[in-house]
Amino acid sequence: MATSPLALDRYRLLGRSGLRVSPLALGTMTFGADWGWGAEEAESRRMFDHYVDRGGNFIDTANQYTNGSSEQLVGAFAEGRRDRLVLATKYTIATRQGDPNAGGNHRKSMVRSVETSLARLRTDYLDILYLHAWDGLTPVDEIMRAFDDLVRAGKVLYIAISDAPAWQVSRMQMLAELRGWAPFVALQIEYNLIERTVERDLIPMARELGIGVIPWSPLASGVLTGKYSRADLDAGAGVASAAGTRKNIAAANGALTERGLAIAGAVVEVARELGRTPSQVALAWTLLEPAVTSPIIGARTLAQLDDNLGALDVVFSDDQRARLERASAIELGFPHTFLQRPLTRSVMFGGVQIDA
């Protein structure tokens, strides 16, 4: 089954909303050198301008990316064209060490973070506000009501969630529906050929509830580019910090492993056959999932960004897609495997074929 080429200015609806976004989002966690490995302002601007000039409109940032420099740079770059852009930012990450209320999912953290983000981004509204990561503490009704208050105040247009359990996301979405509050339109999760466990529950949930999936790290911290080898496995557990080296972060994220390198080898092989780069192949694969709206590109140079945008032109053969998926296959586990067994289906349906 071949796929059709895409384009940055061939927009998609985000979840069950009318908001139009590009099929690749520009990630700006690399905007600013505060963490030691990002892009300086001039290179960040070149990437931003190149993406927007190509028709891209979906910009992803967060309150604490590069200690706030990311939002400041995006705000400066967006001047004069802000309304044509879809600016998405996030709250949750602590802004002050030692302050128990400076981070987390609660209302105080959300409202304070939004006010700071609006100032940095030089705008009076956010197109999308994400809950950045599930804190396991804040009551869901507090979160959803606070989101809805910001939407009603016009400071936020759409709400979204990132890095949270499927059962909590579905619970929150149903709470919003029952109470007439703003629903989630996007779910940001790690999704790539190395990390496919989200296919168990998070992606099926998103399809069912009308939430657009926005994959982060589609290149698995760079492992799927083919730049690492077994000699790099000495990175061990890595440094669980944004300021660590890129190799250590890849190890800390669980991508730089024997399994990860084997999957990267399959990506390199398919890329060679297609005359494409491994980055383009890995990105293009995420776009094959119907629930995915727009993977996030996290380039550090204009050359990397331009290469990543080439993923929109990649067309796989059935055999190439099958090989990538065999190399990266996961066990779905219970109850998914159980429910697909012939015996289980025979008992449920009594031998009758039903087309859904």
C-alpha cells in the first residue's frame, strides 16, 4: 500500500476541531543555547523563517524550553505574522526550584505559567495550551475547569495534554463532555519506531475520542538517524537532564540500546533503497498512523530542518513498511492479544463474520 506525498501547506484538522495545522510541526526546544546543545538566535530564526515560508504554521514550544528562551525567540520571530500561526505551548514544569507551587498541573501553576508565556510570546492568546506531564496529584476536575476558564477568558483557544496515562486522559475528556467544558484536541506523546508501546492504549484512545496525536521525538533522540553504533552503548544510563549530551539523553530516554540500534539498521536499509535519509524515513513512518496529525521536528540547524521536511515526499512500498514494522514490533499484551485470539472471537461471535 503506497502513500501519497504531502506538503507543509496541505493542512490537516487537529483532532475533532476545525483548527488547521501543517502535517509537520516545528519544535522549538532547540531554540536557544541555554542547555548547551541548542541553536543560537540567528540559526533559530533561519529555521523558523524557512518553515513558515514553506507554508508551515504549527509551532511547538513550552514554558521551560531552554529556560524560557524558546518562547522569547518564538515571540520575536512571530511578530507581524502571529495570527497566521498556530502557537502551542505547555505548562507543568517547575519555574523555580524549592517552590512547591511553581510547577505541577494545578490551577495556580497553570494560570501563572500562561501569563508568563503570553508575555514571552508577545501575544494576547495561545492557540493551544498543553498540560505537559501528568503529576499524579491534581484532581482532574480542577485541571479541566481551570482549562475551561482560560478558554472562556479568551487567553487560550484550544486545550491539549501530553505524557499522561490513557485512562486519565479518557476520564478527563469525558468529564469535559459531560460538563460542557473545553475538550482536548491534541495528545502529545513519544511515538517512533523504537517507542511503539503507545499503540496499546494511547493511540486507540485518541482515535476513539477525536484527539489528534502529535508525536514527539519521532527520531528517537537521534538514534533513528543512524548516527550511533554499538560503540556508543557505553553511554550507560545517561544523564537524565536536558543539559546532558545528546548521546547521554538518548541513553537516558531508553532509545540508545541494542534493540534501538537494530531498528535503526532497518531504517538505514530502507532509506538506502529509497534514496532518502534515515531521518526522512523514520519521520515518514509516523505519518502512516491514521491517528497522527503532525509529528514534531526538533532540528538544531537549517540543514537538519530541510532534510526533515523531505519526509513529506517519502512513499513506501508495502514490503518496506512491513519490514520496518517487523523490526520494531511490540507485544500488545493483555487484553489486546487475548481479544484477537481465534478462540476468543469464536466464543464472542459464534462463527459469524461481522464487518465493522
